Amino acid sequence: MHSDVYPELDTGKCTRCGECISVCPTGAARFNGNEYPSYDRVICIGCAQCIALCPEAALRILWGKNHEAFQEKLVETAAALWRRLRGRTAAINALINITSDCDCLTGENPIIAPDFGFVGGYHPVEVDMKSLELIGTAPFENAHPGISWRRQFSYAEEIGFYPEE
């Protein structure tokens, strides 16, 4: 899902702990002598484990050339899972401490919207649409100007992963 993203290091935050190197499944993250870690984009698979597990939040996502690729991969992953789970589960969004980036990332992640409670339903896209109705679009548009989060909804419709009416 993250295969189009790469780590970008903030040397001001990096303590050279080596966590990014220990979690890298391909060896793309490595030390070169006493320097800061480097990341080989040729062998990096874009899994983002180094970014998510950096204890100092010294890594951020360097988006690939196509911002929509991540949005589409996100929908494809959800659709593939839903094909297996459909009819046997419900989808629930916890609209609490809504942050600018994925809440799995460590470090400071600014809250962009207040708490709205919980939204549930029987289709993930339906739950996301209901959540968006409650929150509004401004927090997302302000957090990531130029990145089209709306692509998730149009792509879900294109591939047939849309709630039945």
C-alpha cells in the first residue's frame, strides 16, 4: 500500500539509534560509517516501517511523483479486505483526536479537528462518507494542501467498491 513513499530524514531530530535500520526488511536503510542513516530508494519497497517506528519522529514521508497512487492503493487494500469480510463485520471510525497524519506515526502529530464521537456502518466507504459529513472538508484540505484526499472516493466508485443503495 505504501510502495510509492520513501523516508526523508530530519538530521536535527535523528539520534542515530538505528531503529530504522533494524526494522527495514530490505536493508535499504543503513549506516555509512559515523554518518546519519541513508536510505537506498532503489531497494526500498516503501513499507514505511522506518517512518512509523522512528522513536524520535525524525523521518517523514517523501511522497512519490504520483500523489494519487497512495490514495488508490489505500482503496484497493480496503476493497480486497472487504471482499473477504463483507457480511461478517461492521466498520467503525473513532473520530477522536483527529490528526493530520496517520495516528500510527510516532512523535508530534497535530490535532486538526475536535472529537466527534464514533460513526459505524456496514461498508467502509459509507462510514468514511458519514464521518466526512460530520467533520467537514476543511481540516483535511488545510492539513495537506495539494494532495487530493477526494481521490479515495472517486476511485472507490471506479473499482466498484462503493456502498449499495
